[in-house]
Amino acid sequence: MLPPADPEAADRLWEWVREGAGAHGGTDMAGLDLGGAVLDGADFAESWFAGTRLAGARLVGTEFYRAHLAGADLSGADATGACFVRADLDGADLRGAVLDGADLVRAELYGTDARGARLRGARILGASLLDTDLRGADLSGAELRENSFRVLLDDSTRVAGLTGTVFGPATLATPDGTRHPLEGQDLEDWLRARGADVRAITPGGAGTRR
């Protein structure tokens, strides 16, 4: 583990380590500057990171089960294989973050900015993607299952190998600045044309025509 440059954040982190590093439940890191820290494999289950700066941090295999990361800045962070199961990522900044193989089952990503994020092979099953910006994001090989999918896409969003089922509607941003709704068969066709195997479903559970 490599602490951040910010003295207050470093002190809080070392205090957490001395207390057993997650052995006795979550910790409060809300609002601290942990930018650039190396926290690979740390256990932050049920911890508070609301508004915390984690830009450029290494979070490989880090545990964020049920963690509160609303408004956190994870831009450029490497969270490969990290666990965000049931984590609150509402309003978080994930621009350029690497979440390859990450587990985001039932995570909340309302208003999350994930432009240019990498989620290759990520498990996003049952996660709430509401007003989530996925322009330029890479979801190659990721898994979805009955996800709310009210997301913003563009032609640079990569979805080859993406599988699962989603509720729309999504929005497609075009180069001329206009935005078009994609739902039902239109959403399914757009995804499939780019190599995804995703079925758009209705609230009642019925899929689109096959």
C-alpha cells in the first residue's frame, strides 16, 4: 500500500491500518484526497467515500462492497477486478477509469460520468444505470441482466461481446449534437449491429420480437 500525498488523508489511512484495516467494519474516508494512492486489495466494504478524490489511484482487486462512493472522483483510477457489489456510485466521476473484470452487481450509477471508462468483462448484473454517460466507454465482454439502461451512448461506445438483458430507453448522441432515443427493438438492433448479444425487455418481462 502506498499512501496519498495529502497528509490528512495519509494519517486517516494509517489510522485505519492500525485499527485492523477493515477487520471491524467500514471506515470514513469521505471528502479526503486519496488521489494517486496504491490501495490494491484493501477491504473498504461498507465504508464512506462520498466526495472522496481517488483520481489516478490503484484499486486493483479492492473491496467496495456496499461502499458509499456518491460524488467520488475515480477518474483515471485502475480498479481492475475490484468489487463494487451494491456500491453507491451515484454522481461519481469514472472518466477514463479502468474497471476491467470488476463486479458491479446491483451497484447504483445514477448520474455517473463514465465517459471513456473501460469495463471489459465487468459484471454489471442488475445495476441501476440511470442517466449514466457511457460515451466512449468500453463494455466489451461485459455482462448485464435486467439492468435499467437509461444511458447516453455514442458511436465510440464499444459493446462487442456485451451480453444480457436491459430495460431502456437509452439515448444516442450523434456527431452533429443531436440526441435520439433508443428503446425496444431499435436499442437491441443498435447494440447487435456492434457485436453485442443483448435483449431489450419490457417492464412486464417480455422481450422484443425475435
